[in-house]
Amino acid sequence: MATREKRLAQFDGEGEPPPDQPVQVLCEDHSGTYELPFPCRFADGAWRNHESGGALEATVIGWRLRRN
């Protein structure tokens, strides 16, 4: 299993992503880190599912531009 530091290093976004741009996010909970399987966006101070618009109920610790 990848360590927290190694996973976090793969998510190189700093600060906030460009407004309403879909990105990949790395989240963390009591079990460890995980990548959400859907694109997310940061808008109006909150992380949201880019497709549904629903607010994330996860703690985002890193983001990166989506890979094509």
C-alpha cells in the first residue's frame, strides 16, 4: 500500500484549482487516503462532484489536473 506521503506527492495542485475546472482529488479518513473515482470541482469555497453538483462529504487533502 502506498504511503500517505507518496500518494500526496502525486497530487501536485497547490492552493485552489481554477474555478469550476474538473480535477482529481485525494481524500483522507480514519482508514487512510483514497482517490475519488469521479471528477470534482472547487466552487464557492466547497468541493463538489463535478457531474452531479453534490457537495463532497470527504476531507480533500490534495488535487491535480485530470489526466487524459
